[in-house]
Amino acid sequence: MAPSRVISRAEPVVVPNGVTSPPLRASRLPSSLRFPIVVVLSFSIRSMLLSTAANFLGEELGNISRREDDPYRVGGFLAYKVLVLWAGWHLNYDFLDISSLTIVANAPFAYLLTNYYQISPLTISANVLADLISVALPTFLLRRRSAVHDSKAPLPNRFLLNSFQVQTSTALMTVGTYVAVIWAALQAQQLNEFLVSHFEIPTLELAHKETPFTLIAKLLPVGLAAKGFLLNPSIGAQPASGTATPIAPFDPAVASLPETIEHNFWSFSKRTKTLIGQTAVLSAFILANTVQRVMTVRGTDVSGAAGYAGIWVVATVVTAGWSAWVADTES
């Protein structure tokens, strides 16, 4: 009888439940090169898209733009764009985060040109899309999607992020907030009077024809983007339903000054801290982008641009206030 042979086998690989494909390998591209590549790609894509659009849309924006060939103004614009990309990269935003941020930040300037300078919606849409694609596409290529935007990622309250009812109702709430703030400013004549006193507005005809329904049509993308940027990350940051965020005991006898200040003014849940941080970032981008873009238009000044941006910042803060208790599972 022939002796039995022992066959050497490799140790079996255990595949976790629900995993149907092998995990993605890490990118071989050095991390130090990714952000410079994002900057180069972003500027190249934006320049290409705007040049292509200009061949079909003409020079509508050129007719209202300042004519000064100021190298400091050009340098400031380039520095601002790099700062936007750096902030998004440093804060670990994926392409959906940076897309939402870009849409909301561009909304005040787009609304100003459409309603008060009678620039065609097609021209405005082309410029906003150029900005959007130029930041979203490089980020999509070089950064993976965050857990909040991955429907299969294990998060304690994933059911809220995947809930059609929650997402739809909060989106309607956000759109309604922006519409209510802008409509109130228009009805009180504060917005029109402020713009006329600071800018060389050619006409108020379209502003006087504005209705809540036309505002809804114009601000629907803004509300959806603001909801995605403010509410969803805060939901993703909170613990499982029915649990509270653990808070370390505070002993004032041994606490340092920074610890005392943090305990008195920053003792919020992780969800609330995330919402405050997202609101601060979005408000800062609205202010900076609006001032920078408005100052490219003839007959404008810095105080007027900042004041106009302030109306949109107020709408954003009010939206965040609503979001502070919507879908809160810690209470």
C-alpha cells in the first residue's frame, strides 16, 4: 500500500459577510504630490471650460467687469482659488462636500448678476459649472468618498442618511429657509435699497418681479447643497440612536485655563460641534467668495459686497439652527 502524501496548503482567507469584492489598494501616488496635482488640474479644467463657453456665450460678463489690468488683482484671485482648494483638501472634503460648498458659495454672486445685472441664466450656469467641475473632478480622482457619502459604510445612524423621508423633508426645510430670508429682505426693500446705495445697479425690474415661486426655482440647488454640507456630516458624527455622547468629568481645581474655557464654551456633543464647524466654514466661504467675485464688477465696493454676502450668511446660520435639532438622536 503506497504511503499517503501530505499536501501543503496555504492558510484560507476569510471573507467578511457582505464583502463581495476585494478591498481597494491604496494609491501609490505620494501624498505630498496629490494637492499640487489637484491645483494644476483645477486651474487647467477651469480655464479650458471657460474658454470653451466664451466661444458660444459671448462677452456678457466682460461688459460689466472692471477693465483694470492690475497684477495684484489677478494675483489675489489666484491666491484665493488656491486657498479654496487647500481648505477643502486640509479639511478632508470629498468631491460631494466640495461640490456642495462651491454651489452655495457661488449662489450670492450668481443671484446678483441674474436679478440686478440681467446676465442670462445660461451664462451664469456655465460659469458656476466651470467652478464646480474644476474643484470636484480633481478631488474625485485623488480622494476617496467619505464615510458619510458611502451608503455601505458602517455609521451608527446610517439609516437617517439613507432615509428618503429624512433627506427630503430636511432638503425642503433648507430651501424654504433660504427663500424666506431672501424674500423677507426683498419685501422690506432693505436688499434693493442697500444694493442701489453701494453698487451701480442698472435695473431693479427683475427684483421687483421676484416671487416666492421664482425664488424656489432659483434656490433649489442651493438648498440641496446646503443640506448636504451642513446636516449630513453632523448626522454622521453623532453616536448611535438612544445613546449620549460621553463627556469626561471636569475638575475645576486641576483644570488648566484652556480646559476651563473649553468646558464653559465648547461643551457640546460631537454632532453639534461638527455642525458649528461646517457652518463656520460655509459662512466664511460665502463671505470670501462673494466679496472677491463682486469686486470684479464695475461700480462696486468692499463694504457693499460684504453687506450683501451677510444676508446669505444669515440664511446659512438660520439653516444651521434648524439642523441643530432635526434628526437628533441623542436627546
